Amino acid sequence: MQISGSRPSALDTIFETKIPLIGDIHLPPLPGTPRYRGESMASIVDQALRDAEAFEKGGVDGIIIENHGDIPFLKPDEIGPEIIAAMSAITARIVDAAGVPIGVNLLANAAIGALAIAKAGGARFIRVNQWVNAYIANEGLVEGESARALRFRKQIDATDVAIFADVHVKHGSHAIVADRPVSEQASDVEFYDADVAIATGNRTGDEVPEREISSIREGTRLPVIAGSGITPANAPRVLPLLDGAIVGSSLKEGGVWWNPVELERVKALVEAVKPLRESR
């Protein structure tokens, strides 16, 4: 797959398979956040490593690490050095232990911090929930950081870290850009140099509406992956419309995002995707 003239697909560059599956490690609350329970960093790292091991044994093609336990989330410029430090330490350990590419998502919407973590820890890509434009979230007004983030990426010599960007981010209101169709917002994501576009449902774990996928496809030549809601049951129906997926909740015990990764759930999803890969 080629995009933007001679520019190769980031999915092809990072992963070695069609329709890559990226397992999502939802970290517990990190030190300094309201729900932090006093665990040692060693304990938090060990839990993340167990999840990474289960994902890899189950057959995923990549892993993304996010600080999903740090609820309620801060705006990007308010995230403290303690979170950057913790995420960098965890990322470096998982990169060393895993045999698949690793990504980072620093919530909420902290593209610059995520790039710093990726550079320090050796991650290959980051997820940014609002790369361009703006929306209203629980954190308040959240603006795209693409201009600042791309300059920062250049400054730290991290241009090899790919940007996976949500087009119509979940957990928020899009009234600010309601006069512009999703296809135009997808065009903006590509125009502002993201490498992969993400289609997602309204909340964590929600299935991506097919109309959302088609609208994003209309506006961009970038690879389009799911950012939520993929399960073994719906994968044969939804994934033929996509180029890959980030999967978290459905692969955890009980289908709950804060639980440990369940190996058999991972294997079931990988098996469901095999026929789709063979048909590409």
C-alpha cells in the first residue's frame, strides 16, 4: 500500500502482517493520580509485563501501552513529570521483553509527552486522540497538538515514531466541528502528517459504526484501523472494512478493560482474523 505519492504505509513498515492486531495494555493508576493504590513501580511493571506476555503468546502483532487508570485525566500541559517518568520506565521494560512493536498513548491527548516516552523507551508509534481540530471532553476543551508535536518530534530526532490519530475521537462532543463532515476531518488528519487514521466508537469498548469507517475512507488515503470495539464475534464483519485494529477491553477477563489480559480471548480473536488475512 502506498499513500501520499511514494510514502509507504506505516502499517506495512511497522508490522509484518496484513490486518495487524494491536493489544492494548491499560495500566493501573500511576503514582500521583487520584486512584493510585500505593503499589510499587515494580508491581505495576510486572502486571504490564504479564499482559504483554499474554498478548504475545496469543498472537497479536503489536502492543500499545496507555495510562488508562489515571482517571480523571488531565489536559496535556498539566500532566506531571511523574507520569512521563513512570510511562517511560514501563515502556522501556516492555520493549525489551516483547518481540512485537510497541506503541504509547498518553492520556489525555498528550502527543508531545507520548513522543518523549516513545523516544526514551524505544516505542515505534503513538496514538493521539485529537491530532487536529478540537472537541469538548470531560477534560474540557481539547485542541489538536499536531503542529507543536511534529516540531517536537523533529527536535528529538524521533521522526521514525509513527502517529496513529483518531479522526472522530470517543468520549466527547464534536459540536465545534459539527459543520464539517467526518470525511473532511479525516482529510485534515492526513494533511497534518499523521501516518494512520483511527476509527472508533463513542466509548471505550464500543463497536465502530460502519458509516464512520466509510466516511473516514472517503476523506483519506491513510491506512484506517479500529480504535475500539473489535471482538472475535464481530471481527469477520467489521475488519474487512479496515486495515487493522487496536483491541483492549474484549481481550480482558470478563471483557472489562481494567482486568488482566485473558490468553484464550486473544487466541480466539487471532483465529477469527486468520481467514481475513488469507483473503487479502
